[in-house]
Amino acid sequence: MNKLMDVLIIGGGPAGLSAAMSLGRIGRTALVCDDARPRNEASEHLNNFPTQDGIHPATWRKEARRDLEKYKTIQFFSGSVASVEKHTNFFRARLSSGEVTDFRKVILAYGIQDRLPAIPGLKELWGKAVFHCPYCHGFEVRNHKLGLVGNGKFLAHGIPMFSALSKDVVVFTNGPADFPEELKLQMKKNSIEIVEKKIKKLLFEGTRLQGLEFEDGTVKERDALFATPLLPFQMKSDIGQSLGCEKNDMGLYQVNEMKQTSVPGVFAAGDNMTMMQSVLQAAASGSMAGAGAVFELVNEDFLKGNSYEI
């Protein structure tokens, strides 16, 4: 007979580790499954996180796991979750090791997988000279020659933000620009150039960006780029989809204030449920998802007259 644990946490990043802490502090049992595929693996530092500003992402995860050591109800598994099946009163999970364990709740904290335009050089410089978030990396490249690679509404809403970082900003749409005429006029007033030519490749040496080469052979020098991902977002796992969790138009899980998905007993936290994607935001949502799971667990036990010890 399979053992029953309180919560399965799929993902060992900021969201999953923060969810585990919420659970551990109320004495609930949880298994954190980490397949070692952090979204910020290419980055050398994480920022915009009070007391941790500039720390290496791997160091942050190591210290977060160290903080969890005192919570004896929290366990870790190094590997992936192959499948999760919903039963009447529990979820049955099969791990990549072949082990099968039952859980009362599930927290989806596995984040998203960045998909970038097929431009040679983008992947090589991702997290080094090509970034996705001005809060995470903008300060380090302020007042440099910046480029924005993207098009349409998703890029348009961020243009004022990037223009605040540097007076030398160029937008590369990699084809005809899909912006309202009013925005184009505002960009012109703010000296933001729009380049609609097809990008052939990025020019770089080591991890230092030199510029962009276009299909017509011309080159535009840039020091750093911010690139918008291809939409809809792609999850790192299809567990939520297999359970029937609803998504929005961006491909992110729809959740309520407590990070409960459309499937009872299943919560989502981190980059897979919000456009506010950063380590700090992921940690905050993970803490809330853990609290949401705790709330349901303790109330279920209270109604049954069950007691437990921390």
C-alpha cells in the first residue's frame, strides 16, 4: 500500500522551496521534486530581492534548501515526476525512479521553458548579454546601447520601461512592425529607432555582444539585448494539463488568490501562473500556494477531529 503524504511539490526553484517552507512551519509533510532545470541557470546573478541582491542563483537555491533542513517533515527527490493521477481523495504520483506515492494536495511549481526566436546567437548569449526582464538585469546595462527584440503588444507595453534605462534604445522587430501608429510617433519623439529588417544572426565574442547582422549584410552595434519569448508560454511539464488545470490566453495557469487552480487540491506557483516573473515574485507565490495547501489540510483534519504534532 502506498504511503500518503500531505503535498507533492513539483519544482525545486524559488516557488517550490518557498511553498515547502510554508508547509514545514505548520508541520505538514511534503516531497519536493527537483529535476535540476532552473529557468535562470544561465544567469550569473539574481537581483531585485532584498538581502539577496546580486547572489548567484545556484547559491540562493543552496541556501534556501539549507534553511529547510530544520523542517523534518520536508523531503527531497532528485528527479522528475512522470505522472500524477487524481483519485477521489488523493493524487497518485509516479516518480522518474519508478516509486509511486500518494498525496493529498499538489503544487505545480515547475515554471516555464523559454522559447526564443530562431536567431543564431540568442541562445548562446541568453542570461549573459540577452535578457528578458528589466528588473532582473536592467540596472547592470543601464546607459548602454540597448536593443529590444520582439514585436506586437507584448513588447509594446515594455518600451517605456526600457527607454528609462538608456537614451540609446533600438527596437528590432525582425520583420514588419506591429505597433499602433500612436506608439510609433511616441517612440520617434523619444528617439527610439525601429529596425524592421530580418535579423541574420548576433555578432559576439565569448559572452560579449557586439551587434546584430541583418540579411542585407548591414550591422547594428549593441551592448545588450532584451528579447520577448514566443507565446503562448511553454510549461516545463504537462502534469497540470493532464490533470485538467485551465490556462489563460498566455498559456499560464489560472489561479485564485490562494494560488488554487481550476482543479480542487491542485495549486500553481511561480512563473507558470503570472506575467510577473522574477525570483522574488516566484518565492512570494510559492509561499502563498503553500499556505493555501496548509489551509485546506488543517481544515480537513479539524473537521475529522485529527490532530498532529510539529
